[in-house]
Amino acid sequence: MRFFCGSSNHTLAKEIANQLGIQEGLVELFKFSGGENYARIQESIRGFDCFVLQSIGNNPNDAYMELFILMDALKRASAKSVNLIVPHFAYGRQDKKSAPREPITARLISDLLDAIGFDRLITMDLHSDQIQGFFSQPVDHLTALPIIADYINQKSLSNLVVVAPDAGRVKFSKRLSDRLHASLAMMYKTRPAQQVAKITNVIGDVKGKTILLVDDMIDTAGSVISGIDALKAAGCGDIYLAATHPVFSGPAIERLSAAPIKEVIVTNTMDLGPDKQFDNLTILSAAPLLAEAIRRNYQRRSISSLFN
């Protein structure tokens, strides 16, 4: 096995390598003065199963281009297999046409990856489960819900209600509420414009309850703030916020820091620098889960238990 990392999340890569008990593969990555990416594998990988981590963060176009080039370098170096670990699949929200003459960019990205060629994709909490069907190769769709559930269980919170931010996240949230033996509620959300969310109703009993608002990602936190306002208006108690992917773009940090949130809980699927951290932020590691998925794939063992 050989394990390589793009430039997007070295912290997560080191944790995964430590979990696997291996060293990261040697790869040279840089940009030419004209902005073009360059990648060169600096060790022989002929006949090896290769795993490459690229966590698509706040600069998705550069990260994807670097991944494309890395994949090509691995294939041309005669790797036995090329397996991708993309914890956060950027462009996943563009999974369907919502208006005339729109592209389906999630499908476009999958087509580009398929065209270059890979053997397996390991990812976490896609925005839409159906994105798995865009690929012609196997997709291992892992979830951070057990990681979040284990952390929340340690807190022994009373009168806990898991709240889905919209109808599309009810199934996702139900899986978490089942693990926590908690009640479930949901909010009704509309989007009157791009990147504008409006919560019009809270469905379920939240009055006086401890709230765990859960989603697959936090981007600008506009939906979060709208949801918190609705929950507070409904008379809830403490609010905890949990999400797998901390995109934290635009005014997200300012909004989250000022909001009446007891704790914001995310995973390290995306690299968060000091400028994207704040006092009540907790970052849980996805490295043990991802490392186990890599190990079982390499050993040709079942990973179905990891999906739960």
C-alpha cells in the first residue's frame, strides 16, 4: 500500500497515516508562476495499491485540479489501483437542475473523475445519497454520525431533541436520534434565492428541550442562524450544533461566534486554520474511520459495518 495526500489537509493525512502505521508517500506538489499545478510521485509505486487523500475545502477548483493531476501521475507510474479518499465532495449541492438552463455540476465532477480513471472512492456524508449513482466505480459512502453520537452520549444531555434543518435532512437526523435515543423534530425551510434560507415553521415539541441541530455541512451559517431564531421563538433550551463538514465561508465565523449556541461540533474533513476557529468550536477526528475504511479495502475485507 502507498498513501498520498494532496495539499488540502495535511493534518488529517498525518492522523490517517498514524492510524495505519505507515508513512505518507513522497510527492512533489507546486504551482508554476502562471498558476498551473504540478505533481510528481517521488518513489516507485509500480504494482502498488495507492490511496490518495484530497479533502476539497474552500478552494474547490484548485483542489480538484490538483487531484486530477495526482491521479494521472499515479496511473502513469503504473499503480496497481488508484483509490480516492475525498471526505468532502465539493459541488455536491449542485446535484440536480433547480432552474432552467442550469448544469448538474456534481455529475460533471464525477464524469471527470471517471474519465481520468480510479478504482474506488471513499467519501463522507454526501449532500445527496444519490450522488453515488453518478459514478461508474464503487463508492464507499461513510458517515460521521457515529463519531458525533459517541461524543454527544458522553455529555449525558437530558430532554434531548435532534432537529433536522429541513425535510431533506430528516432521514439523516433520524439516524442520529435513534443512536442517541432522542426525540426528533424538523424545520420547514424555503430558499427564496441562491444562498438565502428562510425557516417558516418548527415541526415537533422543542419547548424547554435541549436541541441538537444537525446537518451535513455548515457553509455561510445563514440557514443555521435562521433555524436558531425559529427554535428560540419556539421556546427551546440550550442549542448544540453538529455538522460533518465545516465549510465556514463568508460571514460564518462571525455568525456562529455571536449566535446563542452552546457548542458547535464538526469533524476534520476540512482543514480549519486558526482564523476559522472560535471558543465554543469542537473538532472531532474522522481519521480512525477513514483509516479503517482504507485498511479494509486494502485487505479486501467487508466495510459494510462502517456504514452504520
